[in-house]
Amino acid sequence: MDILLWLVAPALVTVGAMVWVSWLGREGRGEVDRDVAVQRLQKALEKDHRSKHPVRPDRVADRSTGIAVRPTRR
């Protein structure tokens, strides 16, 4: 039972730190003006979002028969 009493202090410190950090995190979240949000969305939608790498064609999967067969040469 004495061992469990040693765990009370660290548990209280941990819970206190979690409450403190969550309270500090609330300050950084402000309301974004609706017009500003619409302008940001419009700017993001107007960007050209082409990928840097060309799209690869889909691979044709070989039919698996469960038996090792050497491919025939054509």
C-alpha cells in the first residue's frame, strides 16, 4: 500500500501539467474572419495542383495459380 502512496504525487503533477497545457493551448485559437477564410479557400482552389511525378499506369496482375510456372518466351 505504501508503494501506491508514492504514486499519488507524480500522478497529481502529471494531471496538473495536462490541465495547465490544455488551458494555455486555448489562448492561441482565435476566430478567423469569414471573409479571410473564403479568400484563403479561393486562393488554394485556384492553385495548379499537378503532381511532380507522372501517374503510373495500373499494373496488370498475373493470375496466380499457386504453382510455380516459368513464363513462356514469345
